[in-house]
Amino acid sequence: VDRETCAGLDRQDPLGGFRSEFTLPEDLVYLDGNSLGPLPKATLPRLTELISHEWGEGLIRSWNAAHWIEAPQRIGDKIAKLIGAGPGQVIVADSTSVSLFKLLAGALRIQPGRHFILTESENFPSDIYIARGLTQMTDGTHALRVVPRAELEAAIDGSVAVLLLTHVDYATGEIHDMRRLSDLARRHGTLALWDLSHSAGAVPVALNADDVDLAVGCGYKYLNGGPGAPAYLYISRALQSAMQSPLSGWMGHADPFAFDREYAPAEGIRAQLTGTPPILSVAALEVAVDLWLRVDQAEVRRKSVALGDLFIRLVDDTCAGLGLTVASPRDGRLRGSQVSIRHGQAYRVMRALIDRGVIGDFRTPDLMRFGLAALYTRYTDIYDAVDALRDVLIQSAWQRPEYASRMTVT
Ligand SMILES: Cc1ncc(COP(=O)(O)O)c(C=O)c1O
């Protein structure tokens, strides 16, 4: 594959027009949209308007007049369309970690007599920390069972309250079969809770069709909601009325402004709110989600697989003997929207790549992650990225001493 072939693919790309809707320097190859999505151009004028008019002039009146108060549900309903859910099943709230805590705690409460949360050792560490932290609050009645991925299915039994999994593995991009595992869990009376952080905007998700119980996801990766964008959570219709939030704050009260002394949960998904939503961040997320609602998701998946296949093929063809191993599934059907590559000096190689204008990230101990967000990544970006990778390795450019020490965020 040569660069001209890639340029031809870019010219024919049905999603090609979306790149111009993002602020992306022309000479940068940005392959880290799986960590922080780029800035949609429409975000800046929207936030400027919100800050100057709605906040600056409208002040407290804007909670009603500018519909700030409904924003978490309104945007939740929009995100629902991206993940195969319906109105009233999704709400925007907190961070992914906090949303996960809320749903896990709520799920344990409706699974009496079941003592385990089951997860896999490869799960995103924050999800494991949250689950363990929660069980440590239960006075020994609950525990976390962490097993290797290959042993997951055999470990699902009648003692498991919740199966907690990340749909697309953050490190390798490997996709779990959400439908099959949710069904298996259900046959044992276990609730399945899915982390969609690397799924929404990356791979197809059909929560209702796949009969998914519970899910959480992140707003700042493929969705492009901005650094620290709020997360979202989903509850199936069957569980809506049973699920109580452990963080029963006033925004989840049936009537927050009645200032009742007793807590009475709101109907439906709004009961999962805790405190006042961060309106600036919520508004930035809405701009990005509105952009997503114009996108053909099937086309996103098709292109993302093609970008991944191209990346792997170029590594195979041009980087043989340079110490690289493909850590992501080679079969595009099993791979999310990223390609991860192992190398003994992965951190330093990634630093050298970033200095050459190819941005991916590093995950310990030896992974370089390249996010292939189909909305704005070009086939030529993939060509240029692998070309730079090859060059960094051939020139040993990663050996510069300043790459030896780790920065706080990798
Ligand atoms: C799979 C997964 N879950 C959870 C999180 C944490 O999200 P938050 O920082 O919103 O709590 C991340 C962040 O990268 C993630 O990749």
C-alpha cells in the first residue's frame, strides 16, 4: 500500500467531510481520540454564547429559560440513540467512575443473597478499584472476584450479583460479545453492567436489542465532549423502578425544590442524578453529541475496521524485524476502534512519535495505543503514522535521554 492509494481512499471516504468540523492542525496525526476527542468547531461559539448570554445575562433564570435543568436527561436521550437505547433510559451524570459506583451499588441492593461482583483482571483498573472500594463498605457481606478473561464464563454462577465488564478492552481493543455474556449472566440471575467508554462512537452498541441491564460510558473519548466531560449511565426499562442510587442527592429527588426533609426518588432515570450538573461541560458534550447524531454509525464502523486493517498491514509490511508485535485482534470483527502495538521501549517510542507530530498514547507496561476515530482520521494519517513509527525505530530516535523519564499523564 502506498501513500497515493491512501489519498485515494480519503477522496472517496463518505465520512471525509466531518474532519473539517473539528479543530485539528493540518500537520498533526491525531490518533488519541480514544483518550481525548478533539474539539468540535461548534463547541467554542456555543460555550461563548452560554457563558456570555445564558450565564452572564440570564444568570439564575437560565436554569429554566435556557433549559439547563433538563440538560442531563435531554442529552441522555440523545446519547441513547447512539447506543441503541430509548428515551428515559440514559442520563448524563458525574464521571464514569462515579456512575459505575452508583449502578454497582444499586445493583447489589436488588440482588439479595448474592455476594460477588465478578470482573476480569484485564478490566480498566478504575472499574476494579471502584468495585473493590464498594465491597469494602459492605462489612464483609460482599466481595469482588477478579478472574482472567478466559475464566470469566465458568465463573458466572448463582452467587454472582453483578458481572462487571468493559465492552471494548482499553488496552488491546478486544471486543466482548455483549449479547452472549449478558444472556449467560441472565441465565444465572446475574445482572450485567457494561462499561462503554471505548464503545460509543467506536463500535456498534445495541443496548435494548441485546437486552443489556446496566451500562456506563465516557463523554470525552470518541464522543468528543471535552476534557473531563460528564459521563452517562443507562438502566434497562425492567430495572428502572428498582434501581436506587446510593448517592441520593437533591437532583435525584422527586421534587428538589420542595425541600422535603425526607428523600423521595424521582421517577425513572432522573433518580440517578446526585448534585447540580456542570452546565459548561454538559453543554460542550451536547454540541458533540449533536454532531454524532448526524453520523451514519454503520459507516463509522466500516471505516474504523478499514483503518485498523490498514494500520496492521502497514506494520506487517514495513516494520518487520523492528521489535513490534500487534497486540490487538487482527480480525477486525473482534477489534474496537484502536490498534495497540507492543514494543520493549513503547513509552520512549511513543514520546519520539509525539515529537514528530504523531499522537497516540502509552499504556503500561509495553503498549503503544493508536486510536482510529473514523470521524476525522484519514487513511493518509495511518500511512504517515506507520511511516513515522518505522523511522523512529530505524533511527533509534527513541533513545534520546529526555524520553527516559515518564510524564504524569502518559
Ligand atoms: C474503560 C474505562 N472506564 C472508565 C474510565 C474512567 O473514566 P472517568 O475518568 O470518567 O471516571 C476510563 C478512562 O479512561 C476507561 O477507559
